[in-house]
Amino acid sequence: MTMSSLFMMLLVLVIAGTQAEAAARPLRVSPGRSASPVHMLAVSEMQRYLPRAFTNQLDLSGSGPQFDIVFGTPETNPLVALAVKSREIALPDGKNSDQGFTVKTVGETIYVAGQDEQGALYGLYELLEQYGAYFQIDGERLPGKTWFSAKRLDIRKSPEFKYRGLLPWDNFACGMSGYNLEHYKELIDRGTRMKFNKLQFHFYPGMAFFTETVDGKTESPTWIGGPVDVFKTKGSIGEKAFAGMEIFGAEPYVANIGNPAKQAEAVQAMMRKVIDYAHDRGWKTCVGFDLMSSPAGQPSQTDKPADAEGAWNSINPLDPRNVDISVQRYRSLVKTYPNSDFYWMWQSEGRGVLSRAVGREPGAAEMRKKFKHWTDNETLAGDIDYAYLFREVANRLTPEERARLATGGWSIEHIFPGIDADFPREMTFASLNSYYPPDAATRQAKSYRVAKGGRRAWMIDWWEFDGNQWFPQFRTGWQEKMYKQCADYGVESVTLLGWKLSAIEHNVRYLSEFSWNPTLTSADFYRNYISRLYGLRSGSIAGIYGEYERYEESTPAATPADYRPMLLSAGWMPLAMPALPTTTEGFSAAPWRETVQRATELIAQQWRLLDKDNRSAESIRRELPEMDKQGRSWAKLMINRLEFRALYLGSMLHLNQSFIDYDKAGREQGVDKAKTAAVEHATLAVELAKQAIEKYAEEVRNRGDQGVIAQLNEQYYGVVKQYLNALR
């Protein structure tokens, strides 16, 4: 053996020995000391994730000559205090720095530190992501295990928005109306890992989540979700998704069926635990109810002229008794959820436009005239009624109560500039944006400029729109436009509203990332997202996401019964079906002629989307061999959802064709022949509906996905099947 060969052999042995020693060496962490829930969570997360990332045995004893990771604040860890004092690390300062973190390598030690324990916790999640983890609202991607070595890191960040978080909506089985306590906890835990810190709830009147008390009488709840409240799974399409459960629904509600008072008591007890759990993870919470609609106290109503547009009546804001009722309702909410940080009173859904007519009750015209400056949008003038009652209630509350009070509602931000000077300064202005992204980005976001004058302002966006509830949705380009305006105005809080979690994770993740990097574009986000989640260098899937992003606002409707775009599946109602003519004359009526014309147009639109979904699913499938196991799992989820939508679209195509066949045969041969002619395509629509639900059930990732199956059975398959039966 030559000297050079011997040297190379010794070098290999030394390197192997060094690596073996390093791999065997414990991963030494100095976690600091604190009895706070947030610190205990951080230690628990270290125990959960560090052994999944590194082969080294984890040592959290805090002893040793040298540490690989030093975690904490100057108050909880003297090593952090020393590093700050010696200027080896600098902690964030300035805006929202209490939530900021520093992750910096000094020598062979990585410091994960913050001014506050919450910031240090976020720094821990940043460290994990620097080593390959990727947290989503519906799961996570973890790195392959390796022995620990200190990366060269120097990161110092604070969030753009003080509050970032979620508003899981309250009336669909695919959302929180189907959740048990463990599902709320899972949602909060995953949100925490994404550095979210706010949880909000809205309660419709009559729901078990909030039973109002007025004049000592507590209302009984009538529901917890709709259109599906609870779902009997036996014999359902996609039954395997329910894993043997007999009734799907929130357990506190299901366990007390037949006793509404007990249902409410159990559900509210669960929600108080949810709020406490969120607080233990450093979150703020907000709960609220509809101000302009109440099952309690028998409030007097407005008197809008029946022949006017926008003549939907609501609580009369000018009646002093209604102000008293509203104050009682507010304090009933506070009593129900005393640990919530904030409370809001919502404008009832759509009442800005539905109640825009001026009432005939005494003083209504004068009030509208006096406060006309509150909005220049006459189409939404009903929001003036809401704002007036809200202000009357707020003026009855103490300054301390008002400091925890926020507005709420669909698209009420248009009144913010007008009411700003007339409302108590301690109150918060919050609004839910339009589901239609271009409108929200180009028009609505501008009204949040009140934040520049010091008004606390919260923007609520959608992580998905319920008009396309079952399907993947791509909204980050519009989110970018809205969020950048919010950052410019100094908006305090940006949160997302939605239901299901799977196949829309990208929308939630974008808020998470933008909040810490307000220069992040939608295009850059998608490239990084695909790389991190699927483990791909190829940008082809990012391109697919971008194409859907541009297509989103033109998603077709399902049937001619509701022809608006982005209503392929209106989640708040069963599949909309047009009324079929039952007489010969009916085939010539203008509404039916319009229905047939729309069906023809929808078929063309739906074919284009079906073809797009099939091509996209196939393109993603071709990339599967380039992915690791985790990447394939995430990719297969998206493929499944696209294949599901393609089957759903096929079902809609046959359904719409059945209307055309019904029309052709009916005009030529009468109603009986029309029914016979429509049966063929209606039968295919039912069969494809079944296949679509079974396809979705192949990839059930969470509780919400089970709720989707329940709603699809009731709101989709059941409706199409009933239609077919009526033809036979």
C-alpha cells in the first residue's frame, strides 16, 4: 500500500469517525425556565419535532459545556440575556416587536430568542422550517432525519400585522359546526405553527353556540349547522369516510339530541374550552352575534314599503326598547364567553342591500338624511340603520366595554370613513370582504384607510368562497393586492374566513408568510410553496396554480337556476334547480327560454373547466416520480380534488343537457315526452354525482372532509336523485 493510499484510508476513517461521533452526540438545548403556558408549549414542541428532524438524542436538561440551541427571552434564559448584553445577538425592535424573533448562529450555537415568549415560540417554528419543516393548516411536511449541524442563520423578524388568524364559520358541517373539541385544538395548534395568533367566531341567531338572554329569558337553540345539521351515515355515498360512526355532527350536540337546552349548554361549555386553549397558545379571541336580527326580546321591526327594492325589515334602530334589548344581548354574550378578549356585533347577512329602503316608521327618513354622510353607496344604505343602532348600543356601554367592542358584517367597510368621526375612538372597525376578489381588492380595501388616523381596523378575507365550497380555490393574487393595502394603511388585524381545510391550504399559508414578509408576491409564493411542499425543483405545478389563479373569478355556475359566476357549488343551499314547465304554454315563457339559453352557455363553460382539471391532474401526476413520499401525498390530495371536480362537472353537464332535452321534446311533443327525453342525461348526472362523492372520499384528511361528504350527500346527490325520480 502506497503512502497516499494509506493517507486516504486514514482520512476516510477520521471523517467517518467524526460523523459517527457527531451523530451520536446529543442535541443539547438550553430551553430556559418559565411556568407560562407558551413556554411549556415551546418545550413540548421541541420534544415533538427535534427528534423527527435529527438523529441526535435530544438533551433538554440545560446543562453542559456548550449548547447547540439556546432558546428563550432575556428574562427566561440567562444565556439569551448574556448574548444580548454582549451584542452577539440583537432582538427585534419597533412595530410588533413583542411577537418578533431572532434566529442567529453564533459560533456553533443557534440562538432562538425574542423580547417576549410568544416571539421566541415563533422563532422556534422558523428554525424548524429552516431545517426543512413546512407547516400548513391541514398538516405538515417534515424533513428527512439527519445529524444536527449548525446552519449559518441570521434572521430577525417581526410581523406586519399585530393579529393574524382564522374565523372558522359556524353553519356548515364541513366547518366548525361539525367539530369536536379535539378538532378545534388541532386547528389552533396548526395555526400556531404558522405563527397565527387570533381566533374569531360569528354566531347566527338561534344557534346552539349562543343562546341569548333578554329580560331573564334564555332562548332555546334551534340548530347548530345548516343545511345539514347532523348526518346519519348508514348507507350514504362515501360511507367509508366516516370510519364507522353512525351520526356525524358535533359530539356535544349529538349527545344531547332531543334536549335543546342541554345541547346549548354542552356546546357553549366546549367553546369556552376552545377559547381557553387558544389563550394558552398566545392567541386573542373574538366572539359575536347578529345585531339586526334577534330571536330574543321581541324587538320591533322597521316598516319598509313592500313595493320598494331593498325592503327587507330588520330591528328598528330608532326604538329605545331595541337599544335596551341589544345591550342585554351584548352582555349576555359576555356572560356566556367571559374569557374572550373582544366581542363584535354583526350587521346581518346582506342587510346593507336587502334593507336599503327607507322605513316608514317615525324618524326613519330624518335619521337617514342626517347620517347620509356615513356612506355614498346607496345600494348598501341599509348599513346606516345598522351603524345607528350599533352607535346607540356602544354609547350605553362603559369605555372599558367599548375598548373590547368591534363592528362586523358583510362588506360594511364602505361606512368606515363616514362613521369614523362619529364613533367612540376606542372601538374597532371590522368587516368581512366580498367573496368576489376583484371587488374586495380594488374597491373595498380602500375603506380600511381609517387605520391611518389611529382607528383600530380589522380586515376579514376568505380562505375560500362558499359558492365553490367543495373545490380547490386559488386566491393569493387577490390576497396580495388586499394585504399590501392593509400594510400601507396600518391595519391591525388580517384574518381569513372559511370552512374546509384540504386543497385550499395555499390560501391560508399565503397570509402566514405575507404577514412576516410584506414584499412577498403571489408568483414568488407559489414557486416556493411548490418547492417546499412537493419537494420539486420544477416550476410546472406552480404554473398550474398560477393559471387557476387567473381563472378563479370566471369559474362557472352549476345550473341556470343561479347563473352568477363562482357559484359552481353554493354551499349555503342545496344545488339550485330551475323550475320545469308543466304546461305546453310554459315552454314559451320568457323565464324558461332564458333557462335553456343559460344551460347551453353553461355547458360550454363547464366543458372548458372540466378539460382544464383533467389536464392539470394529469400534469401533476406526471411529476409524482420526482417527489418523495411526503410530496406525493400532498400532490395526490390535489389530484384527487381536481378529479372530483371533473366528475362533478360531468354531472352538471348532463344535468344541464337534460334541461335542453326536456325543452326540445316538450315543445314538440308535450310534457310527458319531455320527462322521458330528460331521463337519460339525468340518470348519468346521478351516476356521476355518486362517483364524484366516492372519489372525494378516497382522500379524507380531516374532520371537515367528513363534513363535505355529509353535505354532498344532502345538497348535491340527494337533489339530483330527487330530480331524476320526478322525471320517471
